[in-house]
Amino acid sequence: EESRKIVLTEDASLPKAVKAKIINLEPLRDKRVRLSGWVHRLRDQQDIMFIVLRDGTGYLQAILTGNANKTYDALTLEREASVELTGTIKVVPEGQKAPGGHELVVDYWRVLGRAPGAEEAFSNRLNEQSDPSIQADLRHLVMRGETSSSVLRLRAALLTAFRATLATLNCLEVTPPCLVQTQVEGGATLFKLDYYGQPAYLTQSSQLYLETCLASLGDVFSVQESFRAENSHTRRHLSEYTHLEIEVAFVKFEELMDHIETIICETVDKLLADTSASALIKSLNPSFTAPIRPFTRMSYVSAIAWLNEHSILHPAEDAEGNVIKDDDGNVKMVKHQVGDDIAEAAERQMTDIIGRPVFLYGFPAEIKAFYMTKLPRVEGQPEGVHYTESCDLLMPGVGEIVGGSMRIPDMDELIAAYKREGIDPTPYYWYTDQRKYGTCEHGGYGLGVERFLAWMANRYTVRECSLFPRWPNRATP
Ligand code: 4AD
């Protein structure tokens, strides 16, 4: 071991090293380069040490031999230490594989920041079997891994592709506020806070603000965090999620659904046409293919019938919404009825059987938000029953990823809707004003970015699709 305690110095007679990033190494083959990054993997054999270096742009195999492998730092190096490596980029010998097809033959290197070692950082606390709460506590380290970082990388590509697609449709990006004094999707899921002595909320949706932009900027969109105080511990609910919302003027309901389909399909096509994004999709979800158009459109009433034809039941609830159990403690399952909310489990079974994107449209007014227009009445529709120009887009494996609707353009009808829902119209004066000053037929939708990503990247839960996910009782790290 004494022999390894050599102090390494840089040989001044070697060509000057070029500072580089892993992604840009191809034109630098046979040149001397200097790279900084983290020790992603480490394999130490008697006379040779292999480091897989990670710098955020890619992975690079580095080889340390001779004196470079005999220093104290070489002896004590651990995964996740940060290092600076200097050497020559060489094409790997025939028959060998390495990321990028080349490797770094190191002639000088130094440790920038030590790490306590993989055992301490990961293996002892974190493995496939470890408790999910430990995984969540260590999210800041988990995201250094290949899978987690690929998901985050695809997320970035996805947002870029959405923005590019929206630009081709003349939608302008705006940045609505997060601190608001109005609700959009019902008071039950609002996070309330004290705002200089006034009540305020974290936004549930930027929709109302997007609507105000139509007469000023034309069709608009936003990518904003939405907050939902939902006590849902499911695979697809977060307390804070990234909401891509779009609002378009002078459209009919059918055109709104066409819009959703176009945005999704063109964004997917862009990602598949992009070399690095498609490589990420391939590694995360090898069987992914672009969805077939047109998407199926199924009315809510037909969906209820479909669920019953396929014997998909839902738990019975009493008047207070508590699940009813039989004497043996088994949940009582019942058929769906018109008026029921289609719950997550039923929706998931449905999309899994259909196996392709489905628009469900025409939900009953009672289970939807106050601002939605009504569908024209059809023959045989019972008195007092109203269906709305609303739609959810369901994807196999995830279920609902988009929710959208047409918005009430008529002022009196909107005021009646506030009243019906028990909403005080006072703080909504600016929203109501849109109907007073040149109203227009318009609609829009919101897409849950984490849900879309879970679908594309085939992730088990949206928690894997957020940088630092928040769910009930979790706001750390
Ligand atoms: O269906 P939602 O509640 O619709 C709205 O908020 C409309 N105001 C949007 C609009 O028309 N501009 O939410 C839209 C989408 C859902 O389809 C889902 O993908 C996602 O937002 N979403 C959630 N994602 C993660 N966690 C939650 N708790 C979510 N709640 C909704």
C-alpha cells in the first residue's frame, strides 16, 4: 500500500489540455482534455482503475494506470466523489464497448470533493427493496442515478417540445400568478394561506387568468405549478404538480378536442424525431409508440354503459361518502350509474382494456366545475339532468392526463353558476368582466406534466416524474 502513496504532478511537457464536457468529445479524439464530474462507477483492479465519470451531459469511461493509480486519492476514492480528470481521448479497442465509443486515458487527475462512499450514501440505506420513504428522503441522491436522471432529462425535452408545438399554433406563453384569491376546481382542495391579513390560496389552475389573456394576446398557454390539497395517496396525485394549460378563443367543443389531440401527437412526434429524446424514451419505455389518431371519443353516458358491460364495479358509498363494507369486512362493490364520478380504479381498468387514448366527454354538471358550458339537450335526457362540454383524455397505464372544457361565455349564465355553487362573485369581478367586454366562445384544457411523463416513460407513479415530489405530509427534501 505504501507504493500507492505517490504524489502525482502534471507533466508540463504534455500538450495543453482543453476544458471539455462529455457530450462534446467526439471531435476531441486523440487530443488532451480536462473534464470535471462525479465518479458514477468505480472498478479497481490491481494495476488499473476504471472510473465512469458523469458530468450531467453524459458518461465517460476513464482509465487510470501507472502513477495515476498509485496515489492516496486513488486508494481512497469512492463513488460520488467529484474529480477533475486530464488525459487523452482514445477510441476503444475493437470489440470493446464504452459510452460514446471512446475513453479517457488519464495522465493527471485530482479529487475536488470527497464522498463518504457508496456504502454510506446508497447501499446501506437504499436499494430496490428499501422503504419508499427512505427513497423519498434520499431523492437528492437518488436523482444522481441513471433512471431518475433520464426521466428528468425527458421531462425537460418534453417541455421544450410542447413549447415548440404551441408556437406553431400561435399560442403565446404567459406566467400567471401562484398566489390567488379565487378558486377554480372547488374549495375542498385549496391550500389556504394568510396574505397580509387577507385570505389567499395557492393556485389550483391558471385557467381563469389565461381566459383574461385571450382578448389581449390571443391564444395563450402557461406552464405553472398547481397545488391541490387532496388527501390522495395514489400513483397519480401530487400536492404540487406542473400544469400545462392552454386557452383558445373562437372554437367549438369538437375543435377543442382536435386541439388537444394535435398538441399531444405533434409533441410526441417531435420527441421521437429528436435523437437524444428518442434514446431516452427507448431506454425508459422500449415498447413506446406514437398514439394512433384519431383518438376514440366516448360520451360519459356511454362510458357508464361500457363499464357495466365489462362488469367493472366500484365501491358502494353511504351518504357521507364512506365505503360500505359487508359483515366480513369486504368492500361492497356495485354497478356504475349515470351521475357517478368515474373513479381512478375503474378509469384505469377501462384504459387498460381499450389500450389506446380515449376522450371521455359530456360529464354531468354536478360533478364538474362551475364555469363549464352545457351540451345541447338530447332526446330522452331527463329533466334536471345537465351534461357539460367537458372532456378528459385518458391514457393507457395512467388514466386521465388532460382535463378541459368550454367556458360559459354569457354573463348572466356565469353569475347563475356562481350562485349555484355558492361562490361569492365579488373576487371574480375581473373574470366576469371578460363576459362584459366582448365575450367570445372559448375553451381550454390542463395537462398534468408528471402524468404525461409517467405515460411516456412508463413510470409506476407520478412521484418519479417530479424533481422533488410533494404529497400529503411530504414537502422534504
Ligand atoms: O382536471 P383538472 O382539475 O382541470 C383543471 O384544473 C382545469 N382548470 C384545467 C384547464 O381547463 N385549464 O386538472 C387538469 C389536469 C388533470 O387532467 C391531471 O392531468 C392534472 O391536471 N392533475 C394532477 N396531476 C397530479 N396531481 C394532482 N393532484 C392533479 N390534479 C390534476
